[in-house]
Amino acid sequence: MGFRGQGFHLHSEALFLRDITEVEKFSGDEYRKFINLSKLAFISIQFCQIEYALECLKRIDKLNIKDKIEDFSETYFEFLKEVREYFFKEEYKLPVTFNEKFSYLDSQNRFKVNSDNKSLKGNIIQFIKKKKYLYNNIKKIYKNIKFYIEVLDPKFIFNLNLSYNNFEKIFLKYGLVYQAQVLKKNRNKKMIFKEK
């Protein structure tokens, strides 16, 4: 039958990453913390949780074991060392997360019905307008998407960098092709909406 879909999922995978501070509490020994954080960082990268892995690597940098970690020759330690050195040498800033920007109360207030307009939708719009930068970014994104859909300007293709940058090349060097592709794709998405 040509009208059938893909059917039901009979199996699935789930990955639950522990809170990094909980992993640090497993042991008071800094050497064990280094091992645990390294494993967590590498597993996170395998599942494309790059920001989470970078946070683990940031915690590793604060440990006082620089002389001991030179002894490790395992490939994944070398990979993590290169990622750590590249990312923190360049002092890249990660995008601000929702959790960092908004309090728990702000988050909950998005869904309260406002007594003035009695509608959930009106309250969400009012919340967005209060947060000027959020409102302006949503307007800008909508304007950019509308422009590219209506005009289909082929020049925007040239804003995309189709080659891998140095950070992504570290992933390729160690055979993490999928992760490098995800990083490149996300980088290029940012380039499309970058202000001219």
C-alpha cells in the first residue's frame, strides 16, 4: 500500500547525562574527577551535546593536576585535550541559554493567563514584547526567512562556509565526522541569519 507510513517504533534509545556537579562529587580526588569528567565530556560529544562537553572541559581546566594528565596516551584524552586547548585558547563565548537569561518565575509566567486580555496567546506575546531583545530577534528572523522565501536571493548561498573550520577539523581528525557535520551545519545556520 502506497499510503502507509513508517509504522510504529519498536525500540528507542535515550541518553540521560548526569549533572556535572554531581559527577564532581563522586570523588574528592582530583585525578578521579579528571577521569570522570573526561568520560562524561567524550560521551556527550558522541551524542552531539557539545556545549555540555565544553562545560565538562572547563571544569577539568580548574583542576590542579596539569602534571598528571600528560601521562595519558589514549586517543580520546588526546582528542579532548585538543578540543579544550582550541576552544579555550580562542576564548569563545557560548550562546546564553534560556536558563541563564530567565528566572524560574519568568519561565512560569509565560503560561499564566493575563487578567487584562484573558488569553494565553496574548500573555505570551506581551511577555515577548517586554523582553525587547527577544521580540526584536523574532521579528528579525521572521523578516529574514520571509525575504529568502519570497526573493530567493542566490547570493545568500555564498555567505555559507562549505568547508570545515579548524575546530571542526579536530573532530574530523579523530573520525567524528557526524559531530563535525552537525557543528558545521549549526555554524552555517547562524551565518544565514547574521546581520549584514
